[in-house]
Amino acid sequence: MGPVSQRRRRAAIPVMVLCAALSGCASPPRPAASDRAIALYREGRAPAGAPALRRAGPGARPGGAASAAPLAMTVEDAVAWARDHSAELAAQNARAEAAAAQVEAEDHLENPELRITNIELQRIREREPRVSTALRFPVTRPGEVDANVAEARVDEAKALADAREIEIALEADVRSLFDEVLLFDAEIEAADAVAEARRSLATWMKGQLAAARTTAVDEAMTELTAVDAEQDGVDLRAQRSAALAALLSRMGLDPAVPVRLLGAPKSAWPPPELPTEEQAVELALKRRPEIELAAAQGDAADAALHAERAARWPWLSFVEVGYDFRRENDLGLGWTFGLGIELPLFDTHRPAVAAADAARKAEQRSLGAAVELVTREVRTSLAEAQATRALVTELRRRMTPAAERAGAEAQRAIEGRNVDVGRALEVDERRVRLELRLLRFVRRYWTAVGELRHAVGGRLPAEAGDHHRKAESRRDPQQ
């Protein structure tokens, strides 16, 4: 290898090192947004059904006999699980944490400035250097830092309000879907009773037709009503399956995970007591995010007003301490001092103070408007729930004794093989059909309760369960 080749090789080494360093500093190419979204979706599918399988017991494996047991959960378990596994809520909580960190970042004074001046080349050439150094401290006006912190707290309150709104909607959806599944269980049971009563009547009509005591048209009509009742049960089961799938999806679980919902039957009456208007409104004012946001905005407007009022007076803009290095100065006598004072001569800040005062009054009124809005929503939802509760109570008061008497008389006629057996079967079928219709009004009540939960920002005081309990998925011991 010749001298020229060696020089080229030695010259290429620094270039290669530089290229390697630049390649290490450069950011790697990022995949497309759709690819990242698909990757997150695939990662989310794996743990979606895994928690239920891993709870089977020590040494249990997916696919074994224990993994087929349904996952038993209460409504509090479902709410806690949904809250802990909501990607939307986690993202908003992260934004709230970032906003809280920004509040800490705003609570500070400005850094001092080191100034080096009077560096003259001519004096350096003549060997008489002169350098002036100074440390300048900016002086913050009273209330300026507090105003910045209050403004940052508004951003934090907005982020927390968004997170709380997501949490309230999530909890309300989970509780409503949980109630809906339990309601479907009660309606399916009632629909099965109706179908069974109509099948009994259809069987009796076949016997009457064989004995030439009725017509084929009457027998066909009875058979048709029995088939129609069975279709009602099929439709209710399909709706229950859809509601359960929606509940599991809202919780972040795979809809294919077998579950068993634990809770008091929604057809049981009377349900837990509703809160009074005062209790419901005060509970909503403690939970609803609009109140905290309006209060934070009012505090920020108040702090801004104080800062604008302080700007109307003369104030130090900076304080400076320095030292002048030059040969003619005696040792230790080169200290210099300076300061600046802002004089509000041309801008007296009077319009700014008036604007800040108007903004504070507006924000104070906004808090009252938020209280009025929350109160109106709670009153409307509570009135709907109370009216529906009174309606169901009155219907049950009137229908229950008549239904019990009709059921007893029908059973007595059927067991006695009286001539009124056909009529008794019709009475029994109408009785169970009346119970199914009553469940429709019960559904209206629990729908109104769901709206009331959303208005107050969570579960009602009379509802059982610990709101702060973590999600604990449990295996059904009876399975």
C-alpha cells in the first residue's frame, strides 16, 4: 500500500467516526401511526381475557378445567376494574399529572443574569485590560408569581375535570349496563313463565280438540301464542347477551370471557332508598368537576387582579451588583451597584385593572352558574326517579294482591280438574304476563336511577359496596 493510500485511509477514519456519532444522535425512523395503533390493539387483546384465567388458582393453566369456570363479580368489582383498565382515563390522568407538574414549574423566581462588558481590544493590546462584570437580579412584582401559578392551576383543574368527567361517565355506564343485565335476567325468567303458561294452555287445548270440545282454529291460535311467547324469550336472551358484551367491553375485558354477575335481583321491591334533594345536590357539588374548575378559574382571576393592581405602582425592575476590573482601581474598590425602577407614567394599568376586575366578577358568577346547573340536573333526575318509583310502588300495591289471588284460584282449579281448567290456565297466563309488564316499569325506574347516578357523579349513598375498593375478580365457588 502506497503513501497516498495510507493518507487517504487515515483521512477517512475521522469521517467514519463522525458519521457514526451523527447516526447515534439521529432519531431512528418511527413506524406509521396505523402500525403503532395495531400493535397496541394486539397487545391489549392478550391481557383482556387473561385476568379471569389467571385467577383460577395456583398452578391453573389456560385451557384447563378451572379456566372454564365463570368469573364472578359484583358491580363494585366491575366499576373498579373498568376504572383501573380504561386507556382513556389513564391518558387523561397522565395529562392531569403533567399539568400538576407545570404548576410546580411556574412557582419560581427568575434566574439572575451575569453580565460581562467593557472588553476593549485596544486596552488589551496596550496591556491595560478593563473588564466590567455584574450580576443582575430581576425583581418580580408582588403577585406576579401567584398569578402564573393560579393560571397553571386552571389548566390542572381543566385536566382533572376532564379526567373526572370520563370517570363519572365510565362508572355510570358500567353500573347501568350491570343493572340492565340483571334486569334482563328477571325479564327472561318472567318471559319463560309466560311461555310455560301458554304451552300448558296449548296442551290443554289439544286435549279439548281431541275430545271435540273446541275448534281447530282455537287450538291453532293457542299454539301460535305459545310460539310467540317463546320468541319473546329468545329476543330477551339476545338483548342480554348484547348488554353483557357491552359491559365487558366497557370494562376492557374480552366479551368471550365467561362471567357471573353477583347482585340483588333488580325485580326486588322496594329498592334502596333514594337520597333527599339536599343530600343529592350536596353530593353532586362535592363530586362534579365543573365546581372545581369554576373555583380554580375564579382564583386565577382574583390573582390576576392583584397582579394588575400591583403594576400600577413604581417597582424595581432589577438590582445589579458588579465589579470593574482595571489597573487604576485600588484593590477592592471596583465594586459597582445599580438598579432599575419601572415608572408607570405612560401606561398606568388602569384599563388592565378594570378588565381584570370585570373578569373576576364574571368568574365569580360562573361558579354560581355551575352550582345552579348542577342543582337543576340533580333535581330533574331525582324527580324522574321518585316519580317512577312511586308509579311502580302503586302498580305493585294494586297488582300484587290481585295476581296472588288469581294464581291461587287458578292453581286450585287446575289441581281439582274442574270444568274451569281452561279458564284457569288463561288466568294464570295473564297473571305471569302482568308480572312481565310490571318489569317494564321497573326498568324505567333503574334507567332513571342511572341518570341520577350520572348527575350526582357516582353511586348513590344507599347503594351497598365500597366505592374505593380495588377490583378483585373472584371465582364462583359453586362452579
